[in-house]
Amino acid sequence: MLFFSVLSWGIIITKYLAFSRAEKQTNNFLALFRRSARLADVYSSCQTYRESPLAGVFLAGYQEIDKQMQKIPDSPNNIKSINAVGRALQRACISETTRLERGVGWLASTASSSPFIGLFGTVVGIIIAFEGLSLSTQASIQAVAPGIAEALIATAAGIAAAVPAAMAYNHFLNKIKVLTSEMDDFSLEFLNLIERNFS
């Protein structure tokens, strides 16, 4: 149970910091994208926003546009397929969502399995208590106390590991939904910009 708890807290702290950076950088990146006159300026600043999933989506779209423009050197403002750009953005959204979800599944596993591990410890503790009672010449609290104590400790440890993991899992799942929605919105905004300027 200690292993589950320590690992869960490590993931909780790491993911909390990662989501905080991602949200901050996403807001800053979106502001840069909307105020920039040239996509090349946004592209050159992408390294500053590595934690933002929107920057990753933009990079995928920009690189697809760049590839297409190199194939048509005579028409610098035309691209061959806006659908290919859309597919590149979609793949990037999936990739960024997978990156955001990394480690979150462990919290769900901890939240669902820890109470059962604690319950198993409780059963073992009760068995020990009854064994102590059977070996005792007289029924007394001293005979059952050690086993009952072990049972309660196991139950408490299971709950202590499960509750923070469940709360963090739900919190991070909500953050992922928000960022995924922002990626989808950004993809549409980016495609509209491409359609206006490159077709």
C-alpha cells in the first residue's frame, strides 16, 4: 500500500505541475498566434511553448503546409490539399492527448484497486484475531487486539491511497477534456486561417 501511495503522490505532483505549465503556455501561445501577422513568426517561437499542446498541433500543421509549399515552388501562397493539413492537425491532437493522459491511468488503477487490497489486509487481520482468540485460554481483548489493529491499519491504508488518487484522477481528467477541446477549437481556427490565405 505504501508503494501505491508514494507512486500516486509522485504522479499527482508531477501531473499537477505539468498541467499548470501547459495551461499557462497554451494561453500565451494562443495570444501569440492571434496577434502574429506571419505563421513563420509563430513557428520560430514554438520552442518557448513546448509544454503547450496547442504548440504541438500548430507545428504539425505548419510542417504539412511547408511540405506542400516546397512541392509547388512557383505558387508560394497555394497548398495542394487543405484536407492533408486537417489530417496532420488531427493526428497531432491525438498525440498531444496521449501525452497529457500519460500516468493518469495509474491513478485510476490505484483508486479502484487500493480499497480491495486494504480489504484483503482487513480479512487477514481478522483471521489473525480469531487465531489469537482460539489459542487463548480465555476470551480477552489482548487476544484479539493485535489482529483487529492490523485489520484497521490495512483498511485505513487502502482508503488513504485510494481517495487522493480518485480525486486527482477526476481533476486531471477534467483538465484533459478542457485542453482537448481547446486543441479542437484551435485546429478549426488554424484551418480557417489556412483556407483564407493559402487557397
